[in-house]
Amino acid sequence: MSSAIRNIVIIGGGSAGWLSAGIIAATYASAADGVGLRVTLIESPDIKTIGVGEGTWPSMRRTLKRIGLSETDFLRFCDASFKQGTEFHGWASDTGASYTHPFMPPTDFDALNPVEAYLAEYTKSRFDQTVCPQVALFADNLAPKQITTPEYAGSTNYGYHLDAGKFAALLQKHCTEQLGVTQVVANVTAVLCKPNGDIDRLKTDRTDDLNGDLFIDCSGTHGLLINGLYNIGFIDRADTLFNNRAIAAQTPYVDETDPIASCTHSTAQSAGWIWDIGLPTRRGTGYVFSTQHQSDDEAERTLRQYIERTSTAAIAASVQTRAIAFEPGHREIFWHRNCVALGMAAGFIEPLEASALVLVELGATMIADELPADRSDMDRVSKRYNDRFQYRWDQIIDFLKLHYVLSTRTEPYWVDHRHPRSIPESLTSLLQTWAYRPPWHHEGYHKDEMFPSASYQYVLYGMGFRPARTMPQHRHHDQQMASARRTFAEVTKQATRLRTHMPSNRALLETLKQHRLQTV
Ligand SMILES: Cc1cc2nc3c(=O)[nH]c(=O)nc-3n(C[C@H](O)[C@H](O)[C@H](O)COP(=O)(O)OP(=O)(O)OC[C@H]3O[C@@H](n4cnc5c(N)ncnc54)[C@H](O)[C@@H]3O)c2cc1C
């Protein structure tokens, strides 16, 4: 009997489900042609999607292009804007000082590690501004491209801010109308297995049974298959990253000419941090905090005070808030038998650095690119997948924790974050290395590393990290310093050029209502 993999069933119609459907369906011919894959997505008419998740990585451009969506249509339909990184306020200390993590690496990063020269001569300036011209665009809310720049190309690297509900709706329309994905609106009521333990089919409350060869669990936090059926363990990471609650609010602009921020603003608070993102029609704001350190009422007051400071008292008093509880952590494994969990079903850690959707993109891309031809190949692929994604989760956790351990803030939440017991050994070891050797390319083990060494540099030196020990002087020190001075001078020139030529985020998005970006 053939056990070829031809029939993929995805449970869940949130961003994870539809992104996975799009990536897989865009990779293979459709079953309708007799030689391809059948992709079916089932979503409940009763269980709502989580409806948040508004910041993406630059990887989303590659994903949207891969699935054949036009960037102009995406921007218009999803109330989306351009994001060029994150600006952190008040993280390093409670003086409110800021630093950024832009999406572009330092200029000439392949040839030059900028840290030594920065520490030797430039510490009166901010690290990010010294090494990366993109940062100059943040302050004036400038766009990464012009209207004449083709779709998905940019003068600087960028991702998006978007409306999560509209994004899922656009993906659904595109997947069903252009990519041959079958949508089923029904509740999964039972899961039937084969004698060997693989999933055979799903029973629903309003359709025939759905048979499949591979099942993708995008059913949200409760993980209908990975948890409900297979009971795969959950690794709770609250001992390292304490945040477990968010209060979100959609905040209107004071008037329609208000600037649209071209980065996420992340402002540290006494027991967490507030995100603030700019969409064309509103801001998305929210406070992510630890319920061990602050009550819901205090947290809501904190968010409203922030909105009042950055908007008006009337808006702060009138916004509707929504509380979302989550358990920070992830599954022990993600692919078990013929079932892979993606999105919230696989795990979730606070949205600092917006790493959730990119994990879905990476996961679905690996499933599509390494799809086993036959069931007999699946356990080999699933092992590779689990190894890769366990590594990725650990790396995300280390990177997010880094934002906390370098802070000198004195509230109990921040002090607890610096307690050695809460810091993973892997991060402690990296910090010990960085005490005398700054991160550079030797940090990355995989080609598609989620956080390259440039990201670590922006956080470390943005937060004022200084080496504890010095290395012997490099043989070519003088040449390296001269080259760094030239590079940093070029960064200043590039920053001026970008500021002169880039339109504001709002101006470009207004133009896009009338004109399309060129397709290539
Ligand atoms: C506060 C917060 C902020 C976030 N911010 C970001 C961010 O800035 N960037 C980012 O990348 N990510 C962010 N995320 C994460 C992001 O929201 C999610 O990763 C993303 O929305 C994917 O969710 P999902 O599709 O896995 O789950 P959901 O949206 O919960 O979808 C679950 C789907 O499963 C279906 N379902 C469930 N049970 C059944 C059943 N029995 N039968 C049929 N269907 C069923 C539901 O109907 C629904 O369609 C954030 C998350 C939170 C909590």
C-alpha cells in the first residue's frame, strides 16, 4: 500500500494556519492537476483567533513574495506599514535613555567588527548611530523605500506592522482563490488514529471525515493534536522570562496627520514593557508584564498612563483594553509522528523582538522544502526539524533574556531578572565570552541563524555593556582603526543621504493608496 505524502490537513485559521497553508501550497502543484498536493485547512466558526501579532521580521517579505502576494495589495488590505527595527526606551536604566535594534547590520559588517573601534574612540556617541545609517530614519518616522522602489525591495531592510485579523483574512482569500487550498469551516470534534499511532482522520461537527497524510496543528495555545492527542510535554520558561500577561489596546491617532512610526517602540515599565506600533489608521499598544510582580489593575493603569503621555487624556480614558494570558514556553518536540505543531500550538514567549510569526515562516518553509515523499522518510525529517527548532527556541530565549540581564533598573522585577538562577547557562557562557571578545560571525552556527551577531551587538552595546578584560592588541590594530574611522564617517554620510531622500512612512502609505509599487 502506498504511503506517499499527498494530503496535508491544517487545523487552525489564524496567522499560523494560513501562512503554513500558503507556503506549502505555493511550493507544490495542486492535487487538482493530478500530480501535486492537496492542502485542506479547517477552522472553527466558534473559536476566535488570538487576533494580536502585529510586528513581523524582514523575512515576511520573502514569504509574501514566495506565496505570490503583491506587496501593494498586502499593504492596502492589512492596514500595514513599514517596520525597520525596534527602539528600546528606559531598558538599560530608569533614566529613560534609548537604543535601537535596527534590521540592518553595521555597515561593512562582513569585513569589520565595529566594536573594538567603537569602544576605543566613539563611546560618547550611541553604538547604533555610529555603526548603522538606518537608525537615522527612526527619529523622523521615515520609510525604508520610495514609491519608485520595486515591490519587496528597499533602500534599507524592513518588515511590517500589520493588523493581524486582516492579515489572516487576506491569506485566506489568496490561499483559496489562487493556491487551491480547500477551506473547511467546522469544529474538529474527534481525532482518529491508525493502529501505529499516526493520525488517520479528523471528525468534525459539519463535514465528512478529513483524511490526511500529514497534519499541521495550528489550533492555538491548547494544541488540539500535539497536546490534546499526543500529550507532548510543555517546557515552561517562566523561570527565565517572567511575563505571562498582556493588556492590549487599539489606540486611535489624535489626528490623521500624526506620524506613523517606522519602528516598534518598546518602553520598559516597573514590571514589564509596553509595545507601541504604528499602522496607517491607528496605533497598536499593549503592556506585557509579569503577574507575579504587578496586578492586572495596576498594569491597566500603567498602560493608560502611557497612552495619556503619548496621546491625550480623552483617548487614554476611552480605549478598550483586552487582557491576554499566556504561559511562556514551548513544546518538548514539535513534530511527532505525522503531526507538526506551528504557531501558538508550538509555544509562545513574550512578543519582545516579535519572534512568533517568523518561527511560523521558518517552520512552514522547512516543512515545504523538506517534505518527506513518503511516510517512511518522515521520522528522519521530523528529527531534523525537532533538533533545529529546539535550538531556535533556546536561542530566542537567550536573546530575549539578554535585554533584561544588562539592565541596571532597580524595581524587584528587574532585579529578579538578573538573579543568576534565572539566567540560562548558555547565556551566562556567552556573556563570559563577550567579557573579553565581542560577538561577531563566529557566534553563528547555522546559515539561517535567527539572531545574527549584529543583533547581539546592538543590544549589548546599546545597553552599555563593556568588556571586563582586554585582549592583547591585534597585529593589524592601526589599519583596523583607520578602516573603522572611514566606515563610521561613511555611516554618517549615508544617514544624511537617507534622511534627505526617504519620504515619511505616512507620506509613502498615502501615495500607495493611489499608486502601486512596481512588480519585477
Ligand atoms: C500579546 C501578544 C502579542 C503578540 N505580538 C506578536 C508580534 O508582534 N509579532 C509576532 O510575530 N507574533 C506576535 N504574537 C504571536 C502571534 O499572535 C501568534 O503567533 C499568531 O497570531 C499565530 O497564532 P495561531 O494562528 O497559532 O493561533 P490562533 O490565532 O489562536 O488561531 C487558532 C485557530 O485554531 C482554530 N481552532 C482551534 N480549535 C479548533 C477546533 N477544535 N476545530 C477547528 N478549529 C479550531 C481556531 O478557530 C483558530 O482559527 C503575539 C502574541 C501575543 C499573545
